[in-house]
Amino acid sequence: MSDPQNPQPDVPPQPAYGAQPPAAPPPAEQPYAAAPPAAYPPADQPYAAAPPPQYPAAPPASVPGRTLGIVAFILSFFVQLVALILGIVALVQSRKAGAKNGFAVAAIIISIVLMVIGIIVGIAIVAFLLPQAIELAQFCAEAGPGVHEYRGVTVTCG
């Protein structure tokens, strides 16, 4: 083996990294010559580091409470009280993680609005039907038990 620091006199020095290798003599002078040596960096210079491989971007980390917020959002149209509770829980989980959760906020707002509308409609129905029920009860008290006709509707009093 040869010492890279002290090349032997009969071995030509290696070209610098990135330099063009010396031109080979014409084929007439050396008919069976080997291919020219490849350009290698000198022993005292390390190889340059290879660039890091390109990986696809990592998927975003899941936000705590996001799935619960979506469930609350869907339920807010059908079961408002449950959706309101789930939306608040999802929002608290997201806030603790420092993330925003639009589905949870929307579920809370929709649940509150629909519950208020439901209460108003319920009060309106009771306000409309209560006098009708009182009037029908008075009619049955006067007419007595049996089948009677009241305002064009057959009513059974008992």
C-alpha cells in the first residue's frame, strides 16, 4: 500500500476534486491503455456531505377536540343540548392545546340559536293550544260523557 501523504515518484499525483482528469495519450502511442482515472478528492480533504433526502411534507398533527367538534357540529342540528355540551368540551380541549376549533364554535352557536328558537316555538304552541284545551274541557263538562260534535269535529268526552 502507498502512503497518501507521500506519493511514490513513479505514480502520478491525483487531480484535485472536481478538476478534469488529464487527457489520455493518443491511441497510437498506447494501444492497450486503461481508461483514465476518475477524479477523486485528495486524502486530506473529506468528501462533501450529501444533501438530505427530500421527504414529502408530514401530515398536519391532529388537533385535540377536532373530531369531537365535528360530531358536535352535526348533532347541533338534531340534539342541541348534547351538541352544546360536546361543543364546549371540544373547544376546551382545543384551547388547551393552543389550537382553534371552528367546528366546536359553530356547534355551540348553532345549538344555542336553535334551542332559543325551540323555546320560543314551544311557548307559542302552548300559548295557542292552552286556551283551546281549556275551552274543550269546559264543553265536555257541560255536555257530559259520550261522543259529541264540537265546532265540526267529533269529540269523545269521558
